[in-house]
Amino acid sequence: METDLDPVQRPVLTDAQWERLHGFGVPEDVAAGDYLFRSGDRDYDLILVDEGEIEVVRDSLFWIEEAVLARSGPRTFVGELGLLNGQGAFLSARATTPTRVLRVSRAELRRLMAEDDELCDIILHALWARRESLRRGPAALTLKFVGRSSSGDFLALQRFAERLDLVHKSVALAPDDLGVHEEFGVTADDLPIAYIQGEPISRATPGLVAERLGLSYQADGDEVVDLVVIGGGPAGLAAAIYGASEGLSTVLLDAVAPGGQAASTARIENFLGFPFGVSGGDLIGQASLQALKFGVRVYAPCEAVKLDPVEDRQLDVTLADGRVIRARSAIVTSGAAYRRLDLERWTDFERSGIYYAATQLELRQVMESPVVVVGGANSAGQASLYLAANGCPVHLVVRGSELGGRMSSYLVDRLMEEPRVQVHTGANVVGLDGRAALERVRIDSLGDVDARGLFCFIGADPATGWLSTLDRDADGFLRTGTDIAAQSLAQWQRLGREPLPFETSVPRVFAAGDVRRGSMKRVAAAVGEGSSAVASVHRALAF
């Protein structure tokens, strides 16, 4: 957010628009030098500047002075995207002159976005544009990650921040060099470190960072939400968006960060409306913004570990930290967990050379180096093409006898034409080698090949181990609707109805996407299932 904001970040409002915006705020007079909010505040407001001037500041950190990022005069508003996702303030706002403002609380901002489409679009565009601008400036130092470039824990922090669209900076250290950080008493055992407003968290995890930023779940008194969506992939995001847009108070949980496997897909070329393809990251980013627009409360990393029916036809969703969300309905979209190859040293290299996604984040670890991709479906083909296009020689290892068995024909054609990709059918990865990081991969039909990265796309198992009370098939996928086993149907007679489409063996608990038995494992299908499940939720809540 630079001193001179562009017209999207600082829109010019008409008299009528400003007057309507006034109706959502509470007036307040502030003296020069007074703060409207400070970095670290868990709850803060959108500030409307009626008279005077407000400056937005990145506070001083122990190694750097404060920086003024922007100044806002009359008929402007101060705030950024954190107002919508519940993030605590990471910047400060103070008056430079005697100033009259109006405070729009987060609750009133959500009401504004639900009731006034025109103002909603103006504000949403501005908040999003400011967040994008903040990434490129000194504000990024308010959340700083320091770690080894080969560290899986460091990579997890970066993935968490990027998936949640957090303003941050990452500093990758060489294997045996702590650089200037050693002068501040940092040791190798402290890594990765997250600096939040200059305060260090040693051995940082996404969960610790989320707690400090205000992104972990906090109950609002004795509230009962209408809908909890468990899993933030395409199915979960679609369910949450449709639920919230249709008036249901909606909470979305994800054990890692929104996106699921789709966010790790380099290029989706068969999704409706994107003739030139779209990256999974871009698609999930826009869907996440849409969820915030409709008031979905998104919490990540936030893992559900138990789901129980309780009195009054309600449900308790228990989280890994013991907190409980009471809800009237739930949609399970927890997807599936990546499968691993049964090889020695696999766990050693999961933090330094084995990847389950091929996005820009992983590409930076292997740039222009030889890699191996294993798998025979679309995700493996897309990853191979993406890596090859960015200078990596690729060995694609396919266990099946032909490439087109599970892969779309357009991908097969492009792979066969790509000179940087060597396809090995009827082959298997049988060994891994390297010192601190992966250096070689052994392919049974070829022998040892140099590889800085092994990208594994061999499928996934449904993440349903925590749902032992729900009817599942032999592979762990959830049965729904008419697919529910006969012995589970007796309880429905007491309700006077049959299971609804997408409803599991427990009333008012639904399933959609990859976790559901019989689902089509495609992004577009998952989006359709998530939105369709909400129609069944409405019907169930009406009983």
C-alpha cells in the first residue's frame, strides 16, 4: 500500500455512496497522534475518514524503523483484507491532524456486504488490491519466516501463508550458514523461526502462527452455527460459499489451509469458463476471496477430530485442541491424504526433496534441475509439463503399460511432444539416495537417475479415519443417500424421511467431493457436489 494509492485501492465515492456508507458507522473525534488501531489488535474496525487525515504505519521492528505506507484524507476508508478473514491488525493507523472518523465494526461490515451489492464490490476490490500491494512493500516484514531452503517445516509455513493470502516475507538460509541471524543468538535448532511484529517464534508451525495472528477458531459465546464445512478444497469452498450466500451462518475448517489438492495443481485446463486454463492456486485464491465476501468464517490450520450428534438435533465438531463447535448441520469435504511409496528413507526426504504438489513454491526448490514425477493420472501429467516448461528435465514414471489409461488424451499428446519429458511406462521407483537432501532416484527399468526432486502423484486415501461412526465402504469412502447400508437406515424411520442426496448415515451430516463414495475425482465435479449438498442441508434443516 504505497503513499499514492491507485483508483482501485482508493476509489472515488459519489455523494450517495458515501452517505450510504455513513449509515454503517459510528462517529468518533480523534486528536492528532491518536491511534485508531494498533498492530496486534485482535479486533479492529474499518475506518471512514470524514474530516482530517489518517496515516497507515508499519510499526518499527527491532532491526528497522517504522514506515508510513499510506495517508488517507476525507471521503476515504482505511482497512485491508484482514478485516474479512478475522486476522488481527498487522499495521497501525493514527491521525495526523484532529480528525473525525466513523468506525464500521466487522459485524456491520459483513452486514454492509450482504445488503449493498454496489458498496460491497467497491470495498472488496479495494481491500483485495491493498493486500496485493502490501506484499511488495515493507509491510511484508510484519510476518517473516526464516529457515533452511530444504526444510519441509519451512516449506509448510510458506504454503500456509500463501494459501491464506497472508502478507509475509520468507528468507531461505543456505545449508550451513545462519547469516546475520547468528548475531541475534539464533541456532540451527531454532529453525524455522517466524517473526511476528519482530517477536520470534522458534520452531514455528502453521498452528502457532495462526494462533498469534487471530486465525484460530474462537467461539462467540454459546453460538450455534447453521453449517460447519470440514475441509477447504473445491467441494468445501463451494459448499461454504453457497451456504453463506443463502443465509446460513457458515464456518469452514481445514487442517492445513484452503485449497486441498486442487491448490497444488499447476494448470487446470478442463474447468468450465477457462479456455486457456487456470492454476489451482489462482482458482482457490478467487474462491477463498468469494467465501470471505459472503461472510464465511475460515479457520486454518484447524483440524476436526470428532463429530457427534447431540440434543436438539444438533452436532458437536471437536477440534484437535479440544475446542468444540456446535452446529445444526455439517458437510464433510475432508478429501483424501496423499499416498506414499513404501521405500527406505522416504520419510528422510519428505522434508528435503519429496513433494506432493507442483506449484511455484515447489518449483523454487528444484529450478532447472532434473526431477522424477511418479503417477499415471492427470495431476502427474500436468506436473510434468509445468516442471518441464520451467527448465526441469523430467522422468515421468508410470506403473501402467500405457500412458492413456487414466490420463486425458490432450495431456498424453502434449507429453509425447515435450522434449524435456521422458516417459517410462511399466516402470516403478524402487530406491532413493542422497545425503541431507534427495540426489538420485532409482527406476527399475532404467537404473539410477539424478533428481533433485521426486513429485509423487499416486493417488490418495480418504481422510475419514476420524469418522468411525459414519457408514463407509471397504476403502473408507463415505456412503451417502441411497448408498447407505440397510442396517443404518432404521433411524430414518423415526425422522419420517429417507436420507437426502449427499446425506451420510448420521442425519444432518453430509459428504461431498473426493471423500464421498462414487464421486468423480475432478475439480468441477467437486464444486458441483459441494453446492448441491447445500440444497440438501436446507431441506434437512426444514424438518
